[in-house]
Amino acid sequence: MDEILEYSYELYRISDSFLIYANNKDIDMDRQRPPYERNEKDNSRDLSNPEFSFKYTESGGITSRYLLVSYNSKTNVLTSSSDVTGSNITQKQPSESDEQELREVVRENEFFKTRTDYPPEKEDENLTAYTLTITVGDNAHTAGWTDASKDMPDAIIKIVNGIKRIVSKEKIV
């Protein structure tokens, strides 16, 4: 399967004075296999489910770390990169049960009801910034926070932990 990678740049507003500029690689959807061919292990996947995707990023901090984890049910590809340039990229097809687990943790924790911004009480250049964007069907929502944000809902933490559990299980980071 040939893949064409293209760059996209996004500016994330974490608070009035805290911005993140992230370079992300996305897969060109026109060159991917059709959904009915996407998972050679199990072609019986229920295609009536709405499209589901997410993009989770961690950046900054004292060590200037960067992590991007994304998934799109249309391509059934889980992608991670630990380099802001996208030169260190890993892709895998998660199992159907992993995808269902991610969908369920989003549904159970009502991500779409969370705020978009959880700023820190005090600005600090050593903070790590996080963003999570989830799309289900035509609904999309983004939340941003730092490691010093106050009043973070458990819902976001549970979703991020679910993503990290799948990424660890699939060994893509």
C-alpha cells in the first residue's frame, strides 16, 4: 500500500498567553484502501458506526518532549510520532476491540461536554501542553490543558489513559 504523507500545521491556544505551534503529519485519505479492505484480519467490521478519529498531543516541558498519537477509523490506522518534524513515525492497525474500547471510553466520559480550555493558574515556559481532539461523525471537540491546569475533569484523564493503554499495548510509542 503506497502512502502519501503531507504536513499540516496547527496553532493551539491553551490560554490567553500560552500557544502551541505543532507540525503534524496526516495520511492522504484518497490513497488509502477502502474501509471494507482496511483490516485484513477482520473484514466483518461494522461499517454503520460513525467515523471516529482522535489526535492527542503532548509538547514542551523542561525536556521539550513531543508526542503525537492519532487514529482514524476510516483508514483504521493508529499513528504515533515522538518528533515534532514527523520524521519518527510509527503506524499500526489496532484490533477491532481496541477501537471499540476507545469509542466506549469517549462515550462513557462525555468528552463533548468538556470545556475547550483548562489554563494553568500561572504561566511557565516549562509546562507541558496537551491537546485532545475527537471527532465522532460530524461532531468534533478539542480540549487543551497543561500539567499545571486546575479543575481538570476526570473524563479527559480517563480518555487519555485509554489512548495510552492502547498505544502501549500496540507498542507504537
